[in-house]
Amino acid sequence: MTDTQLPGHSELPLVAAYDTALLDLDGVVYAGASAIDHAVEALAEARARSMRLAYVTNNASRPPRAVAEHLTELGVPAAPEDVITSAQAAARLLADKLPAGSKVLVVGGAGLDEALAERGLVAVRSLDDGPAAVVQGFDPSVGWAQLAEASYAVARGLPWVASNTDLSIPTARGVAPGNGTLVAAVRTATGAEPEVAGKPLTPMHRETVLRTGAKRPLVVGDRLDTDIEGAFNGGVDSLLVFTGVTTPALLLAAPVPHRPTYLAADLRGLLEPHPVVTVLPDGGHECRGWQARVADGELRLAGGGERYDGLRALCAAAWAAYDRVGESVDGRKALDELGF
């Protein structure tokens, strides 16, 4: 058995240790029409310290120009080239398979149309137009007619690429069905499986690195199953922030691909060094005054200090126990002690 991963540490602030932040958007930079607390100020400071900021989203509905305009309105200056979408990754996958000028049946919105045009492909909306492939991405306008058209095409054997398969998408009113639910409708109708471009799979990571030229990137996200697993699959470091869907309890139970290198309350974590977590002689774990151990199947916490240091110690102890026995340990009491 390999040694259990410990939460990462950096003597330098992350803005100095990495050249490019690959930032998720929903739940990290904004939630609907509003910026996440501290995001605008933290990103301005990161930019002032010469870190490149790239915004990486699985949402294929809007083209990069529209996303950049939204960010700029929120106080986060961005240009279209700073935004990388799963629509772009999907279009590159299709361009690698099809001759220039090929028609592609689109189930989605303007983000897919523009991404296909960038790769020399032609977006169509009907099987009668003679498409050579199908691409599917989230858009609020997608309904039964579009899903049926995709099903007819996929059933005939056309290659099928999905921008992503996220089951949910955050909105200003709460969590709503994501592209994964729409993909499931076509899958159920046809029995086929799409090739997926977006996070956590490698086509999205490749697209991001190609477009940014990052040499030492840091993935920043709020989801374990897309952002953090995507960093794991790409072989790069990651920062998890707790401004979106992931809770500390979910993090304690994370399998290896879902364990971030660093963790922080919000994007201010980019501006800070991250402390060392050490293994104690009795097998417990310590981080800046907090000690965490497993006893009788339960996480135990002692000491004191900043609560995210306590969470780092708990992660180390929980992950080590998970790797030994193959299941998570009860951390509810310890998290309560930290105020989570």
C-alpha cells in the first residue's frame, strides 16, 4: 500500500508557487449573478502578484465572450481568451475526427455554435441537414424536440460528444438539473454512451493547458468530482474552496482522486502559504496546534488554533483510515468542534 496523501503545504503563497490559476466559476468566483464573498478582492490581488487567471467552466451554454463580460461586470476583469469552456474542448474532439466544413447536430446553445465555428465545423439543428456527428451541452432552452433529434441521430450511429455530464448546475434560485440529466435522456433512448469532453476528463485539461500555456498550473474549484478529480487526472495540484457544493464532511470521506492538494475557506487561500501536516509517532496527525486521531471508528480532535488547520489534520487522519479499511470514519463530532 502506498503512503496516504497528506494535505499539501507550501512555504510560499500559492500565487508565488504557481504561474496560472485554472479557476472554476460557479461556486468559486460567482453564484448566479453575484460574486462569491472575497472573490473580487482576492483575484485582483493574485493578478497584481503576476499570477495568470484563467476561468474554466463545464457550462457550455455561453460563449467565452459572454462569460468574460459577466466577470468584468462583477469586478473581475477578463477577456474572452481568459475563458475556457467544455464547449471548446468538445469542438476540438470533433475537429480531430471530422474534416473541416463538416456539419454537427447541436443540442445546446450559442457556446457550442461558436466553439464549432472556431474549429471550422458547421452547427445544424436537424438530422435532415446531414450532420456527421452530434454534440450535446447544457442550455436552458433544450427540450424534448432537441433531445429527440439527438436520439434519432445517435441511434443511426453518428459519433456523439457531450460537453460534460454534471448532474446538477447551481443557479441563483438553487440547484437545477445539469447537462448530465439531459445526456441521460438520450442515453436511455438509444443505449449509447457519449464521449465526454469536460471536467474531470483529460480533453478539458488539455484544452486548458493549450489555451493558457500554463507551465505550473493550479486547479481551483469547489467540486470534488469535477474540479479536483480533473486535476488528479491531469497530474496537477489543486485548491479546494468551500464556497460551493463541497462540505467538510464530504472531504473527509473523499477517495484518492477526490483529495485536493490544498484547502481554504475561499479564494483568499491563493494569497497565503499553506501549513505542513505531520504524522505523529502514535499514528495521529498534527497541523499547527491541532491533533487528529481515529479511535473506535471515530475521528477525535485535540488542541486548538485556526479551524481550517484542524480540518487539515482531520483530513489526514480520515484519509489514512479510509485507505486502511476502505470506508470512511465518523467525523461529525470533530467537525462540530471546529464549527463546521
